[in-house]
Amino acid sequence: MFKKHQQNIEEFARKSPDNFTQVVLFVSATIQQMFHTVPAIVDDVREYGLDSKHLWGSKQDTWRYTLENKDLLFEAVFSDMDLEDKLSSIAEIPGIGLVKAGFVLQLCKGKVG
């Protein structure tokens, strides 16, 4: 599955900071959720934004921070920065942590920290 889809996800994320935020949203939606529920979660956040019922716990902070810092995060991920520094930059997103930061990098760069 990774080999089949990662390149398309990376190409999508590279197009703009807004596209990149959608990858972070997807990753955030996978936290403590059954995978088959993720599309409905993402759709709900797209429709209702910060008022989505799926932004519980720290997920609202995750989404707010991502939107407010999308340009810096986008630049960090797609810059010439070391992989470890990229991982640290993404892990600064509230509620993401190192494991999910690694997932973001895996989707956006094909590499894991």
C-alpha cells in the first residue's frame, strides 16, 4: 500500500502549504481511531473546521496550530533540513509527538525519522 500511494501523497503535499495541512489532518485523524472512520473524520473537519465534533482532546490544538503555522511547517518538511530536524519541527505540533511526526514525514517524504 505504501509503495502504491506514498508518491501521490507526496506530490499532493508538495503543491502547497494548504495541501500539506490535509496530510497532517489525515495523520491526526488516525490517532485513537479505527482506520475505516478516518475519511468521515477528515470530511467533518473540512466542513466544520475547529467546530468539528472530531476535534476532541488535543486534536483541536493540533488543527489550530497546523493552520496557523502551515507555511513554516511546509517549509521545514520540504527544505534541505536534516531529517532529524524535520521530525523535531513536526513533533512540535501539539498532539502529534514523535511517532505521528514520523508518519507525516513518511507520507510527505517517503522517509521516517
